[in-house]
Amino acid sequence: MTMTGSEARILFVDQSGELGGAELALLPIAVRYRERCAVVLLQDGPFRERLEAAGVTVHLLVNAGVSKVRKTGAALAALRAIGPVLSQVRALAKLARDYDAIFVNTQKAFVLGTMTRLFIRRPVIWFLHDIMSREHFGGLQRRIVRTLAPFADATIVNSKAAADALAELTGRRDRVVDIAYNGIDPAPFDLTVNTQHRAIRAALGVPTDAWCVGLFSRLAHWKGQHVLIDAVAQLLVDEHDAFERRPVGGVRDRGHAPSARSGRVSEIHVVLVGAPLFGEDEYAARLHEQIARLGLEPRIHFAGFQNDVAAWMAAMDVVVHTSIAPEPFGRVVVEGMLAGKPIIAARAGGVMEIVDDGQTGLLTGPGDARALASALGVLRRDPDYATSLANAGRDMARRRFSEAAYIERVEAALARAIEHAPARERAVPGRV
Ligand code: UDP
């Protein structure tokens, strides 16, 4: 039986109900297959609503015992989860009877997906959206992934950085791993109109002519919002010192700088778009303390989670990415480019496969607030350079990160896995 990817009936599994990068990456694929697929979520949340609104069937398999096992979870918690996991596996296997393949999109989903083999034979396609390094994961989680990796019938990763980290973990560089860079639809980024920017700025209390730095990431320590706050404090000091040294006149109010070209004075403001999605509330509290300590309250705005990232990006002058650990891919970097904004990103992981430093954006060392301050200063003083980076970034992002190319790659990996699966592993309608 020859079956193309799009004809296959796929059961997608994702552990989260939140709108994280992995879930947003799954969305266009699930929509592509919506006639014959369903998505199983291990948690309820806005991701379910987004899927259902797009016409995708969703099954919830929520089990509190499984949800408690976290990214760096201890062995004891994992042991306690065995019973609940098995009952979830059984439920998943039952659902999987009606599908040709199981497509697992997160770590817990991968564990459940491979365990369904105890009950039913279906090819398992694993989409890994993580860098499996010690920086990101605990020892137990890494051991589980190392043990299970060979059981995936196809492995897709979202960057070469993710592929390399997986190869290092498994010690197998010879395994076939497909790299599918996320593709992002540019349409919402093209559509945003000026009135929206004004409304967004007005709602936050950001002056229309302020120089606005946007950071679009869930609030989590490794996403490095604290680095941006330190960088802005540093930039304000740098600018203040520069103006103090000016022989005549000069603006002495901290935070105001004339642009090199126009001499116009603009205030620096920062907008943090995103929420603590995966239990990082304590980090959010620490950010508020840091801001208060530095006396930056009037300039730093917490916007919370926003659905319309394109409109929010349009309201910024620059989009930054500040992760202190290697980013598996970095959708926000591509989105900032599609929004036509100059971007500054942290030089590590998948981001280095997106940004050509000095051509399509600027890269600074992860966690290096001083370097970020000087990159911000460069863009602030030289709007022409900022515009040329933004234009080159937008052209490149449209070419290299199209949604069509992304779906095609995932589809090819799916088709291959289904094609190579033994005949008994495929669902035959009416005979399962
Ligand atoms: N995002 C969003 N609303 C927010 C903050 C972020 O929709 O308030 C989106 C962002 O536009 C991006 C995704 O969340 O598409 C984050 O993906 P990324 O690869 O940057 O990081 P991840 O969350 O996967 O670590």
C-alpha cells in the first residue's frame, strides 16, 4: 500500500494545553491533516481551544498522576506515576486503533507513544522540539529519552542544534533524523496596521515616539528576561555618560537620547510579552524585584500572554531574544524578522541557523547584558543600519521559513515512516 503523508490518518499527541513553541509548531500540521487526524492532549488549555477553532478534533487524556512528573523530575515522582501512565497508555492505544500512525510532539507524549507498542503496533513519529542537554534536562529525563529514542520509527527535530544534542545523548550519529525548521505564515505580519500600534502603546502607557524594545517569550529564567533588564539599565548609564561628556548642551535626563540622524529625543521602553506558562511564577516575581531595584518601573511593561504577536511586534522598534541556554529553534526570532523589525538574538543553538550576524540581525553572547546593551545602542544610534538589517531579515525569513516548506518536510518524514512500517502496523479499516 502506498500512502502519501496527507492521506494518512494521524493521531497527534502533545502533553501541553498551553501555547508554547512546540504546540504552535504542531498547529499548522494538525490543520493540514484535520480531515483525518485527531490531537490527544494530556492537559487542557488554550491550545485545545485554538485547535478546535481551526476544526481539529481534540481528545483530552488528563491524568494528574502523570502531569506531576516535571522536566527535571525526581525518580520517586516517576515511580509513583507508573500506574497512571499505564492507564493513559491503554487509553491512547485504544484511540490509536483508528489511525495509521502516532505522532508525538513532546517528551511525555513520546514516552506514552512508544509504550503503546505494548498494546498496539503503530509507527511512532517523534517530533523533538528540545535540546537534550544537561542545561535543559535532568539526568532521569535524559536517560529515558536515550533509552526510547531507537524505538521511534521516524525522528524529526526543529534544528541542527537539536539534532546534534540528540546524537550526543544517544551516541548515534548514524541515525536518520529529519530537520524541519518551523515555518511561519507571514500573512498576519503583513496585515498589521498603524492604528493597532498606537492602541497597543497607549494601553501600556508607552509614548508613541518612545524607542520600544520587545521581548516575546514565556517568562522563564532560561529565556533571560533579566538579561534584557540589566542591558537596558546599562544602556541608560552609557547614554547618560555619553551626554555628560558632550561639550555643549546635551540631554541630561537618563533614558533620553537623540538619534544620530535626527537629533530627536526618545525614551527607551521595554515590553515583555509572555506569561510564566510552565510554573515559573517565582521568576516573574524576581523580575519585578530586579526592576524595582534598578528604578526601572516606568520603562518596563509586562504585557502578559498575547495571541496576536504580529500586532504586538509591529508596535516595537526592535525585537530581542535573550535566552541564556541554547534555544532549540527560536520561533520568535523568525517572527521578529517577518514583522520587519531589526532583531538582536542570543548566539547559541538553533538561533545561529537563523541569523547571519551583521546581515540579517545581530547576535550577542547568551547572558551578556553588556554586549546586549551595546548592540541596542548601535541600533538606536543608527536607524538606517537597523532598517537595512530588518529588511534583509524579512526577505530571508520569508524565503527560508515558509509554512509550505515546513509542512512538506514533516509530511515527507511521515510518509516514509508509514511506508516503511510493517503491514501489520497499519490500521486497516474494519479489521482492527
Ligand atoms: N508567543 C505567543 N504569545 C506570547 C509569547 C509568545 O504567542 O505572549 C509565541 C511566540 O510568538 C512563538 C512561541 O510563543 O511563536 C514561542 O516559541 P519559541 O520557539 O520562541 O520558544 P518556546 O516557547 O518554544 O521555547
